[in-house]
Amino acid sequence: MRQTIEQNNKLQALDQPLKMAYMKADEDRIAVMDTMKATRYKEWLKRLQKDVYLSESVSVLNAQIDALKTAKQ
């Protein structure tokens, strides 16, 4: 059972995390947040970098953008 769970987790993991950066407005906002809230925000961003569904959504959007660029040429 544990092997199956481990295999499933490996299949769902991304090979490379998504590249994300704070926006300037977020950096300014984080600077004035209390430490607990800032920590939760940073952890949330770390989880988003590993999100399989977000990664797939980004891939779909990139494919649509590429298709539009190709259609315009």
C-alpha cells in the first residue's frame, strides 16, 4: 500500500517547480505584514510552485498563445 502511495506521489510531482516571483506591490505589502501572515503567504507561493493543476493550466495557456502567434503570421 505504501509503495502505491509513493508511486502515486511521484507521478503527481512536477519535474521542475514553476518559476514564480513576487510582484513589486506584493513585496511592499509583505514588508509591512506581521511575520505569521508573511510566512503563510510565502508558504502558499511555495505550494503553488509545485501545483500540478496550475502547471497544466500554464501549459494550456502557453499553447493557446503560441497558436495565436502562429495564426497571425
